[in-house]
Amino acid sequence: MAEVVKVDRLVKSFGNSPVLHEVSLSMAEGEVLAIIGRSGSGKSTFLRCLNGLERVDSGTIEVAGHTLGKSTQSLRELRKDVGIVFQSYNLFPHLTVWKNVTLAPRITKGQAKREVATLAEEMLDKVGMLEAVNKRPDQLSGGQQQRVAIARALTMQPKVMLFDEVTSALDPELTGEVLSTIQRLAADGMTMLLVTHEMAFARDVATRTIYIHKGRIHEDGPSRQIFDTPNTQELRNFLVGGRSGAASVVAA
């Protein structure tokens, strides 16, 4: 499989506080990579670096054929191919679901209205939100808003999707809605990186999991191996504390 993400010796600090220490990672097309770790370990910062939302101190990042640079143009080109969904839905509150989903591809890619409409309809149907096209975000539940945010990112036809703790603000029932949507994307072969605290979901759906500890990749391997036979005491301790996460959406 072609390499779609390549990170080499990434270093990131906030002021005098180091966050990521020479992190290196490669990822193949079609992989689903879960990123786990304690709060403050650097996992969300790492994800944001991949989309240029955080400027790195040193190291190189290549995602979906783009080498991350400092110019506005290079970031714009990168973000056409790399979608990101946050725990806060970031929908435009004054726009309908339809306008939220169709706005970005028309403005950033200059796609024709008919082409965008076809894509938007397909993606809203994929996340189970096609019937809500005329509603505004404040008329939707948190889980529904998050699914619209996913549809919005998918309408850009990204090569890589990034998810940053997308269920952390949701109750268990709504969490299940969103995780089921991500599971379907995984089954369709979408390349994804997920920062998540849903341990059962990571074990059952992600093809690979990395454990970030104090700004370094502490363990990296097939998800079931990582969760069932962790190599280090640090990961064992972390997993004992994380077993109370939401149940997997995958049938046993």
C-alpha cells in the first residue's frame, strides 16, 4: 500500500514547555490509526500538526502527497486533501445543514453547484443526516451535529481524515451514533487517524494503535496486540484506567 502519512523527527514546544519529542511515524493508505494516551501527552497536538493547525519547531511532515510548509498556499493545498473533525462541531450556527456542508467545496475548490450537491447528498446520506438538510445546528442533537461535521469534511473528498476526540462532549447514546458513522468509513477504506479515549472502539475498529506517553510514541502496533498484550507497564497502567470507556459498537 502507498504511504500516505510520513512524519520524521517532529518536535513541538509551547514556549519553554516541550510537547512532542522527535516523533516519527509512517502510515499506509487505508489504515485506521488510533492515537491514545493520557491528557497532556501530546496526542491532540500531534494531530493538529498534521493539518498545519500547529506550527512545528523542527522535523518534516508529508500527508496525502503534500509536504507541510509555512506558506499559506501550501497549507491551503494540504487542507483540500486532509479533513479534520473536532470535539466542538464548528458548524456555522446561522446556516442550514445543507449550506454548512456545501459551502467549503464551492469556495475552496471552486466546484460546480451541481457537482457539490451530488457529493453533499451522498455524504449526508452516508452519515444518516439527509433528512435534516433544512435544519440549523441548534435544531440538532450533539451527535447529529457531529455527523453533519463529518459529512462536511467528507464532501471535500479528502484523502485522509483526522478525528480529534470527536465523542468527548457527547453522552453514551450519542457517542454510539458517531462511532457507528466512523466505523462505516473504516469499512469503506477511508484512511483515518483518531485521537480517542474510546478504548474498546480503538481495539475493535482501528487497524493500528499508537500510545503516546510524555510526547513520544511509547508503543505502536496492531490494535488487538496493543490492547491485549501491552509491552510496557506505562501502557498497562493507562489501559486499566481506560477500561471504563464506552462499549464497542462492533458486535462480538
